Amino acid sequence: MSDLDVWMAQVVTAFDLDARAVEEITGPMLDRVRDVAHDVVRPGAPMSAFLVGLAAGAATGQGATTQELVDGIQERLAVLDRLIAQWQPPATQA
């Protein structure tokens, strides 16, 4: 078991989250965090992950099923994909 697996298990337990949902979303979320860090702006990576979770949680609400939560996160990851693809850094002043 990797350090990430151990850490995630502890956080999932502490926050009383559905481990199946977290397991299903971890890979796609890490992929998007990497894309934001490399293709947009590094500090935006953790904040983007936070905002995806915040938006999905707000949309699905407490008591959502595992599948509803996973679907909600996947929908927000698709939005994030579009934003990454469309990203144009602001023009710098000379």
C-alpha cells in the first residue's frame, strides 16, 4: 500500500466519506490536478480540486448516493477539462 493510499484511507475515515466514491475519483482528479499544474498555473491545481469537490457537493447535497456523488464530480471534471483546453494566459505587459 502506497503512502497516498494510507493517507487517503485516513482522510476518508476522518471525514466519513464513501471510500468507493473516493477510489473511483482519485485517478481522474489527480490527472486534472496535473493538467492544471502543468498547463495553466501550478497554484491553481489544489484549488481547482477543492472547487470541483465543493461544486459537486453543493449540487448533489448531503445524502447523495455514491453514484450521484461520482457523477457530480465527473461532470465538474468535464467542465474543468474544457476550461483547461480553452486556457489562454493573460497577455503580459512589456
